Amino acid sequence: MKRIALLDDYQGVALDAAPWQRLAGRAQVDAIREHIDGTAALAARLAPYHVLVANRERTQISAELIAALPNLELIVTFGKANTSIDIAAAAARGIVVCGTSGLGTPTTELTWGLILAHARHLPTEINAMRSGGWQRTVGTGLADKTLGVLGFGRLGSAVARIGVAFGMKVLAWSRSMTDERAAAIGAQAATKDDMLSQADVVSLHLTLNAGTRGLLGARELGLMKPGALLVNTSRGPLVDEAALLDALRQRRIYAALDVFDREPLPDDHPLRTLDHALLTPHLGYVIAENYQVMFGDALADVEAWLDGKPIRVVKAP
């Protein structure tokens, strides 16, 4: 019987998110709630398993880890791509990698939740209410402000549409941007530097790759208006972390971050101490409806693989 590990089940919901009982008699399914760091510790914990189900990029499945797991035959990742999995190393071992579908709306919604929470000082006011306080801050409106959107795919364009609905001027940049694409939703195409220098809110919606890693460094952050907000619900390494920490410590800009270079964010990470940073623990895609889609697809991937007909196979780039 095959053994399946559902990795990084932080909330303890993985076994209830899909009807895993359909695998009764074919496979044993275990949910691993704790996050395990380091190749040696992962190899020791995962050695018995034939299938790993990776919840996005929470666990690094490196070439070294793959080499240390002789029983491994299938990896399933949430989504259609995962930079934390060495797909080439898996392919060289004959290990199949499959993906899932997923919803785009949850990350769009969280992006605007972070923008609104910052603009209206919601964390401060909510905490003050719990301790008997009343009206500690003065908020900032969004109408007539400028929103800059870096990346104009499914998520970026959705975020831009909402900015237009709020009455914001929306500037959009991507490497494939055209005036026509931007104008179709009421935005304006702009250069990256012009956007950064004009925007009151800058929101990142880019895929992490060699060309986008560190896209915003000290120079780019220095172009941002004093007091502007940087929102990152995409991937932490899009922004140079040292440069961001410096800008936040100088209190030049604000940041609302759902993603980080290292996740989970270490307890002693300096970002946790800065009052110019609003932080959430990579919640962008984490809603019940999306989990149902992703875990459901993961189950279907495992069933198809057990039947000798794998689906949604992810090829090495």
C-alpha cells in the first residue's frame, strides 16, 4: 500500500478538505501539521512516503531531498508551478510531478484587505477597542489617490479593476504591457520608474523567476513617495529584503506583506518588530473554497497516478 504525506497542514484541515477515504485499500494518507526545516530532518520524517502533496512552496523539495527519499514516486503541488520543487531532479529519478488548479480571487481580495487595513489603521483601532479605547487614528481615503500595479496578469488586472472602482488613478506596468491592455480596464500604462515615483500604493503581482527576483531594490524603493505603501501578496524575493528593511527603519515608506523570503517567518525576524510593516502569514490563497479545489485536484491526481494515467503533469522548465 502506498503512503501519502500531506505536507505543512498548518491549520489541521487537510484530511477534511477532500474525500481521502476514496483511497481506502489503496493508500494510507497522513497529514503532517508541523513545518520541518532542513534536508536531513525532512529526509528522516518523509522516508516512508511514496507520495508528497506540497501545499504551495511551504516545503523545499530540493534535489538533495529527492535523492534522500528512495521511496518517493509522486509529488503533487498546489497550483501549476512551484519554484520550491526541483522538477528536473524529480524527472531524472522518474518521479512524476502533478499540479492542481486554483482560484485567483482570494489573493485579490486579501490585497485589498491589506490596503484598506492600512488606509484606515484597522489593526490599531481594533486592538484599541479591545482595551477600551476609542478613535485613536485618522485614516486616509483612496479616492483620487494613485495605485501602481506591477504585473498585469489575472491577479494584477483584477486588483487594478478594483482600484478603478474606488476612484483611484491606476498605473500599470508589466514587460508585455500595452496602452490598449491598460485602457481596457480604465488604467494607464506606465514605466516602472514613473509608477513607483507617482503611486500612493504599489502592489506586486508577478511570478518569481530569475528576471523578477530582487526586482525592487534600494534604487526602486528610493523612488517611492514618502509615506507610500508597498503591498506584496505575490512572492517575498521580488523585493530585496535588506533594502526593504532599511526603508522601513527609516520610516520612509510603509509595507503590507503576506509573503516573505523565508516562510514561516522566523519568530525573531526584524520585520515583526517594525510598526511601518503590516504582516499576514501568507494567507493570499488560504480560503476554504480554494482548499476544496486544490485538495480535491490533489486527490484526483493521486487516483489518476495510481491508475497509471497521471494527469496535470508538470514538466521541468
